[in-house]
Amino acid sequence: MKSNNLTCPIPFNENERITMAHGGGGKAMQKLIDSCIIETFDNQYLNEKNDSSVLPITNNKIAFTTDSFVIKPIFFPGGDIGSLAVIGTVNDLAVSGAEPRYISAAFIIEEGFLINDLFRIVKSMYETARKVGVEIVTGDTKVVEKGHGDGIYINTTGIGEFNITDLPSSKKIQEGDKIIINGDIARHGMAVMAAREGLEFESTIESDCEELSTIIKKLLDEGIRIHCMRDLTRGGLVSGLVEVIQQTNLSCIIEENKIFVKDEVNAACEILGLDPLYVANEGKFVMIIHQDDENKALKILHESNSGKHAVTIGQVAKTNPGNVLIKNFLGVTRYLEMINGEQLPRIC
Amino acid sequence: MKYIDEYRNRDEIFKYTDEISKIITQEWTLMEVCGGQTHSIVKYGLDQVLPSQVNLLHGPGCPVCVTPLEIIDQAITIAKKENVIFCSFGDMLRVPGSYTDLFSVKAAGNDVRIVYSPLDALKIAKKNPAKKIVFFAVGFETTAPANAMAVYQAALNKTDNFSILVSHVLVPPALETILGSKKNMVQAFLAAGHVCTIMGYQEYIPLAKKYKVPIIVTGFEPFDIVQGVYLCIKQLEEGKFEVENQYIRSVTKDGNVTAMDIVNKVFEITTRKWRGIGAITSSGLKLRNQFQEFDASLVFDTGSIIVKEPEDCISGLILQGIKKPPQCNAFGKTCNPDKPLGATMVSSEGACAAYFNYRKPEEP
């Protein structure tokens, strides 16, 4: 077990790179997978080295989700593709009300990729998974020819178990429900954009990349009546809310001045002409809860690391069904639509 | 955030809307020139907090919107060529030419890149000596200095694999076209603060005098716009027609002399076609003769490109302030940001996109 001393266990030198042989099904591949991946993730299911892992579950319902990660740059302030690949899938399970249990990890690696970088990523996945309490129980490695990939892509699939019977769903949303978000928005998207484009600001913007399963479990354990949840990744806060409310005959009315955007993030958005409401997050979720549970939920959130800056941003109403509306500081209300494609920096 | 928060101060904004209500005695029609201002007005709902006698028309100051279809087609033709890295500001990529857009050209495997400055494109040129790097030099006076600087540096360093496709336009001739039109309804202008940051506002003084319209150089934040409207209404009510500067934190009368120098060194004034409006004499910039080797339209043979605008699109009338987006039959129906008929729906600064994104189609 290498958990206390996570240096690359394989006798590769630090400039050694992935070759086609590492995907060839032979000794090179076995050596890479065994010493770099299996020894790091190290758990009873993976160590069986079967074609599939046999996993125990305690309840009769599971949550099952998958996500692929193609982020560039692969290392960015506040995280890397490895931590993101675990967190992304864990959070998808968590906002369904499930407790994440098992994760698969499939790597598509471009020929020429530094083995040391692969190990950094694998280590980061392990550490993130350990923190959350999920195990990476199966996986796959493929190597593609130079020029046919972008360094590394990772797919993770996750299984979660339910310890609640009354699952969150948009069908449970009702008039008067409170809309709560667990902190500031737009950090991940701007951190990645700044790193990718070499944009320099006075202070480095760090991604908000963070697992949400611990705090969501706490909220559920304390009996908060969470009617629906969404993690706010691509498309940001607006896409999350629109997606949910379109499935109902109700509307969300949120207040712009309740939404917290850090100064440096706001500044970067202003310079590039981007709206933080649409910028990606990786550690933020919005929950729509029974109005009577608002104070209790906020108290629990405020006592946690991932919810320190949690705030109620609005509520569910009957008017304008299927829409998200935002009230600005002038008291003017406007509609929020999902964006078409990516936000693009403006000319001037 | 400094320079932002103080201009989004509710009390200060309402102080000015109250002042406007006190002095206004009739309906007045104002035009905000710049798409950035249009965006602010619609996003913050400033037209809804101003007295109803203030009618705001949206002007032609959206660089993406006024770039002629022919030049977008020309860009597409160049971007498709072998060995070319085509660089552009992001919002030009989605603009449809007559048959495709730059995003699709990129998707088809051509090297099209979003950059944040023409100087970044120049860096790409230095890194890729075997490729030809073309920058899509679109915009008003605001972006001209950086584009001029890129060409100037390319000439200085003999970077011979770099060129720009120029579609630069100038604000004052467009205002004169609007004012000179028989259909003109504009009684005062909010001039574009960032254009004037570069150019100053000397050239607006004869316009204000000739057409008897107040011109207020105005910023982009909600407070700027409301204060700019107040200054317009005050002059209109007093029968004055002067050029005033609301955006004093950025604009001086003489502008940024260093920036203007580099523009004059590299560019000269030419007639340009404005999408939806037509050719306007002396309304654009082109590279001077000694910089012709950096002119992508000469470096690449793109043939002659003749295109037709979609018949249902009234973006020309919108750009001139004659119509507003909801008055278009196609608005929100056959035309939306997913499938724009005209450029005013494409750019986030375009009036149609602003209305579409922030209001429902049925709202005026």
C-alpha cells in the first residue's frame, strides 16, 4: 500500500513517455497498469484483477452515472484532470441523493504523454477518492497515436447507493421552495480559461473543484427536505436552474445581489465580457428545499467547508411557469435563458 | 469591485432618473451608438427605469453586426486554405457567412483559433514560421490601435508570415449617415465611450453643430448610461446641442494621441460597406500602401465574392435605429441565436441578441 508515500512506484525515469507499447496488451502495458495504477488505487476489488469487479451493495437501488473529462490544461490552479474526474462523477451521484461508493477510471492516453504526469494524475485521483470515501474499482487504459488525442482523456463511471427512500426530483418542487447555493460562482471556468489562455491577473484564480457528497449527506441525514438538486458545472448557475424548472409548471425567481462572485473572478469576467451566471463551477450545487427548512439548511452549510458562503438566492413561484427570472439591483426582472454553445469573449 | 460597483449604485441611478422626470416635458428619441451600451440597457432594464418619454434607439456600434457578409465569406475562404492559421476574436466565429461560419470551418479540420489580441496572433506567427497566420481585424476605432501595432511590429521584425484581413469602420461617418437620412428619428446621441477613449471627441463637435443634436460621450455601466441620458435630455429641453463628456474617467477631448499615431501610421481612411446599411464614404480604414504585404485580402486570392442578405432580415433598419428587434417578423421565430438570419442576432452586442437573451419575444 503506497498511500503514505505516493511517489511513482515504477522505475521509470522522469522524462519517460507513453509509447504505443503501453497500450499493446503486453508486458509494457501490464507493468504500467500494475505499478502505476493498481498499486496506487489499491483496493480489494481492483486487486482481484478480474475482467469485472464484483461489488457488494446494501440496498436495492443504485445511482449510476458517467462522465468524460477532456479538460485543457490538465493541471490548473485548484485541481487537475484526475481530481476533477473523481469529483465530477461523485458530485453527479451526490446531487441525485446517492452516496458515492464505486468508480471506474478509463484512460485514453496519447503516445508521448509523460509517465510522470500520468502518475501525478492517478495519485490525485486516489487522494480525491480517499477523501470522499469512494473506491476506484475497475478501469481501462488505451493508448492512441501521437496527434490523435490531446494528452489524456479520462472517463469515470460511478455507482452510488441510497440511504434515503424519498429521492429528490424536480416533481417534488413546489411554490415557495427556497433556492440555496453553497457559495460563490464561476471560479472553475475562469481559472481554467485563465490558465489555458495564459491570461494574467493580479491574483491567480483557483478552481472551486470540490466534492459535494459529504455536505449533501449531512443535509440529508439532518432531515432537510431537499426537493431537487443540481451541480452547477458547464453552463453555470443558469443552465442548472433552467434545466430543473423546465420540467415543472413553476418558475425560479432569483436575486442578482444575493449571488456571490469573487472580485478577481468578476474582474476577469468583466474584462472578457463573460457573464458569471453562465460560467462553469466544479464544487457548487443549487438545491431547492422546503421553505421551512431554509434556516436549518443554511446553518448546516455554514458549518461546513464547502458551504461556508451558502446563501438563499431566491424562491420558487407560480408565475411565468418553466422560466428562471432574475431581479437585479434596480428591481428590474429579466428572463434568464440557457446559452447557445460557449460564451465567447467579445471584441471590445 | 472598484470602477464597477460605484457605477452600479442603485441610489445614484435613481437620483438621475428622478432628475430626468423632473425636467422632461415631452418625448425625446435618443440613440446609444455602441452595442456594449445596448447590451447594458437591455440587460439591466434601464429603459424600464427611465421615464417613458425617453425613447432609446439602438445604434450601429456593434463591430460584429456591421461586418459585411462578403468579408465574412472572404475570411472563411482564407481560413479554409492549406497552411493557414486563421486567428479571430471569439465572437466573429459564430457569425454566419452566406453559406457557413468559421466555427464550422474549424470543425472541418482547419486551424481557426480564438485569440484575445492581435499581438497573440503575431506570437503564433513567430512560433509557426512555416504557416501563414491571418488575423481578422474587425472593429471600430477601439480595436484599430492594437491591430495597427501588430502590423507595425510585424513590419519592424520582418515577420513575413503574418497578415490581417481588415474590416475596420469609423463611428462619425455612420452617425452622419443616420442624421442625414430622411427617416432619421434620432434627436440626441450617447456616443461610444471606448471609441472616444482612443479618438477623443473633437470630430463630434461639427456634427452636433450641423445637425443640431446633443452628443454625450457616455460609458457602459448603468450609472453612465442614465447620467448620459440625463445630460441629453437636459440639453434637449434647454434647446442646446453640444458635445459633452460623461465618461470623464476614460475620455479626454483629444483622445489617446499615441494610439491615434500608430493608427495613422499604418492605416488610411477609405470607403467601407456596412452590413445592412451599405457603403459609406470615408467610413473605414485600410492598410497604407507601405503595409500592403500584410493585407490578407491581397496575400490570398479569394476571387470576387457576391452575396445576398436573407430577405426576411431587417438588421439594416435596426442598425440605423429605424426599427426595434420585436418589430421584425422573423424575430424569435425563424431568427434566433441558434440560427441567426442577420448579424444583430449573432453578436452578444447585437440589439436582436440582447432582446432575445433578456426578454421574451412578445415583450416590446
